[in-house]
Amino acid sequence: MKTISASLSAHLAEETTTLITCWKLTRQDGEMFGFTNHDRDVVIDSVVYKAATGFTPSMVASTGNLAVDNLDVEGMLADDAITETDIHAGKYDFAEIEIFQANYADPTQGKLRLRCGWLGEVSYGSDRFVAEVRGLTQRLTKTLGELFSPACRAHLGDARCKVNMAAYTFTGSINSVASKIVFKDNARTEAAGYFDYGSITFTSGANDGISMEIKSFFDKTITLVMPMPFVVSAGDAYSITAGCDKTFETCILRFNNAVNFRGEPHLPGIDKMLQTSGTRSDW
């Protein structure tokens, strides 16, 4: 059930309305953007909703079985609004979005909220982008509780792991580059595999401020899981964190943190459970 003001309800009951659709987008870094399908900018609750971005919503599909709502929004890439560079850098990943209708002739009547949620997958071409909007029911698909597992279920350095990551974070600069995925720092002296499953954050260059997970580290060479969005150049500075493969052995030998290990490495596995001690005559 949607709640709206009495004045907006009365306006909706009129034969002719002056409604517009607005989108308020809030990135995880706190940056906020407003867009509208009106032919001019509109100010609602001190937020400017720009008309020059060409936002277009798809049809909204909702069901009564708590399935995730279906909605896409499409817009034009513009230098002063949403840019291809920012999308490529992941700045809009998991951004919060609110879609509503309002009376542009009298914005003080309030909002008719259509959807609230978060941006999912974003695809883009030469002049436009399409973003999937995941509604509030998306959170209902999240698994609650935990399952027994031999691997640790904590994330390295989080409140359950309790490892002080300052002791396992290092800095350096790139000496040679093979691609956006593979590059080398000749000053690295750590053993092979030390940074596997860790992360690297660039602190200068075209990828300044962008982080990526590390696939492998061997012979001073860093290989990423995914390519960096922009060109990696020799001289680019970075910070890098040690990785954890979530095994009990690594927890002990690398981090001396067995007391906080969040797995069950000594429980018998499925193979042990399927073993039998003898043959039953009634089988």
C-alpha cells in the first residue's frame, strides 16, 4: 500500500494531471544525482532533478510471490551527469535508487513512490547505458544463517576474523606492464602465493582509487582476477594486502589466527559419511 498526501491524491483524481517521473541516485561515496523525464529541471526537496539526461524506464513487473521486481532504466551518457568513465570505474555499483512521481506544477504535494532499491548490472554502449534496478525483495533472496564448512566463513580483517590488516598491507609502484591484468613490481620480496586472493588499490595513475582482487602472485608478478578499467602504466603507485585462501593452515602459518578461524576443518566430509564399516545382509 502506498501512502501519499491528500493534495497529491486529489490531483491524481483530476481529469488532467501534471505528473513527472523522477529518479534519485545515491552512490556509495555519497554523491547524489537527480533525473527526470520532464522537459526542464525540477527542484524537489532541495534536490535538482535534471531533464537533459534522457532517462527512460522499462515496464515494472511485480508479483505476489515475493519474486524480485523487474525494472530497467536507460539513459544517455553525458559529461556533466553519468559518464562512461565513472561506470567503467565501478562508481555506480550498488548505488541506491529511488523512483517516484510528482506534480511538477506543485512539488510541495509530495511524492508517489514507485520503486526503491539498488542498481544491479550496468551495461553501456557508445552513447547510452542500461541499469538493472533490484527492488527491496532482492534482500529476501539472501541466505540467512551459516552452513558447516572446512573453509573459513569470515572475511580477512573483518570483525570476526580480527586480523589487523595494517600489518599485512604494503605499498609499491609498478615497474613493467604486460596488460591491464598482469604487471610486475621488482621490489616485491614476498613468497609466491602471498598475495593470492588479496587486493590491490591504485593510489596514482589512471586507476587512482580503484581496487581489484588478485588472482595470483609469483616471481614479483601480480595477476588480477579482472582487468583494471583503465591502462596500467609503469610508475603507478599502489597499496596491496596479503591474501587468504580460507584454509586452517594459512590461518595458522600466515596470520597466527587459529583462535578466530570460522570454519570446521576437522569435521568428517561427505566421503567419510558415505563410507560403511561392513556389509549389511539386508541390503
